[in-house]
Amino acid sequence: MTTKPKDHGGDVWGAARELGCPVEEILDFSASINPLGIPEGVLRAAREALPLSIHYPEPDAASLRRELSAFHDLSEANILPGNGSTELIHLFARVLRPRRALLVTPAFSEYRKALERSDTLIEPFPLHPADVFRFDPVALLRRLTPETDLVLLANPGNPTGTGIDPAALEAVVRGAGEGLVVAVDEAFIDFCPKRSVIERVGGNDNLYVFRSLTKFYAIPGLRAGYLAGPTAGIARLERASSPWAFSAPSLAAARACLSQADYRCLTLETIPVLRSRLAAGLTSLGATVFPSEANFLLFRLETGPAAPQIAASLRREGILVRECSNFPPLNERYLRVAVRSEADNERLLCEMKKLF
């Protein structure tokens, strides 16, 4: 018997309860977190900030905004920190209330949830596995209607891992026309930083970019993200945001992330090697693995059990993977796995081999 796939990965707490084991024994490939772990400087900053919890934290995360401004060479007025990029996605939809959105799919489920809560009419713009999820800006622009006032997409894509050339995104921004907003979720862009368009928000009044600090710096439990966009739009969103989005430790950790240059270099050296080896192992099992520029891989099962059965069997062994049938237009033959350490990846491959 299979169960409905969860909207998100990372259900280590539920799996630990089911299996009656400590959460540390769960091997989580369903959440795409940097396998290098929390940088020591980030961990130290969070620990040192704990005594500051006797005070209320900064209501507007002003210190983080200031450091993000310098990090990206943007005005502080172009940046809004938040309690993870998901919170900002919901704030964005709630405040801007687009009437009709063109949503590039397959896509993170929170986009649709946020837009539906704002009564937005959602029109999918699917990228297809037969085209290796290639993004065509000309085709997208043809799909716009006079009523379309938002284009929402991720770069690199989730769950595909496919990167989009910044020139293609610039073509969409230029061709969008007055009154149409282009929003790009760059939650995984730190794994392919040359793909980013965040530095372009200062010169465009219709471009918004969501960023996350939790995936690359391995701090999903601390919740830290930010949104970059035009000054008028950011001011409007800030007026509607809640105070104290960050605790003192999470704020200190977020600021410390920006100074981890060595960690960034090591990650960009390590992940492609681990990703390539994991992709080769999955291919050897008969799966079709799609090219990825992120820290995860999407693959299609060509033989053997369907993805829900694979996911359920692996879960019983304490291994979590992301079944992708609730990422339209994907179906029950698709799985996504994070790139983890060499030893963890080998264990996954070994357990999967038993299931074929």
C-alpha cells in the first residue's frame, strides 16, 4: 500500500517516530541540504548569540539587511530579510495579490499554495523531461495574456536542478511589459552562483528574487532568507511583514553565513564531484538521471517498482527520498535525492540495488 506523497522533504521527525529510533539515525535524501554541514563560523555565531535571547531581537533584522546590501552591492531599500524564503513567498502573494500568474512547472508546492490563498488564477507553463526541462523564454512570452501580471519560476529548478541562463531571464523581464512582475526563486542558486540575477533588481522595477540561506549553509532549522526587489515593492512588503522574523541566534547565524568564503569555495569544489558519482551510480541501476546544477538529482525509474514503492521501502530502512508524483507534470516514476557524503550516497545506491 502506498501513501500520498508529502508536500515537502525533510520528515526526519516523523520517520524517527515511526521507526522508533533517534532522529540522528535517519538518512535524509529528501531534503537537499549541503552535506558539508553547518560552517563552524555560523555555528559559533549562533551559540554566542544565545545569551542575547534575554532581549527581543531586532524587529526588522536591520543588521542583516545592511550586510546583505554590501554582499550583493544593492541598496538596503532593495532587500527584505525574512524567516526563510517560504515565508516571503507567502507574504509576496498576500500583499501583491496577482490576478493571473504563469507558473513554470514542475515547481515547489508552496508557490501554488501561496497564490491560491490570494485567489490568483494559476496557469502552468510546463517544462518537459523530453526536452531535459529546457526553459524557452520566447515560448513563455508567447503564453502571456493581457491579464497575466506575474511570472513565477525557480532557478535552478526544483525538483529538476536545471539551471537557466541569466540572459533568458533578462529576456523575460524585458519582454514582460508594464505591470507584469517576474519573480525568480533562487533558493539553490549558491550551488551555481553564475546563474543569479539578483544584482539586476536595482535596474528593473518588475524583478523580484527570493533567496535562501538554509540549503547552502545547512541551517534549515534556523530559517533564514531574504527577498530582493524594487524599492517601492520592497517597502510595500515590509509594511505588511511581521516584526521579529529572526531570533537572536538565527540572525547571528544568517549574518555569519555571508563571511564563509572558504566554505563556499569548498562546497563548489565538492558538490559537482559527489553529484557526478551519485548520478553514475543511479544510471548503473537503469535510471534516467537529469542534468543538475544543484545539490540534488531528479531521476526517472525506467524499470522495477514505482517511486512510491521505492520511497516506502527505503523509509523502512531509515532512508528518506523525495517521491515526485505531486510535482506536475511528473508522475510516479520520478524520484529526487539530495547529494550527500560519499558514504551516504553509497548506502543509498546499495539499498536501491536490492529493490530492483
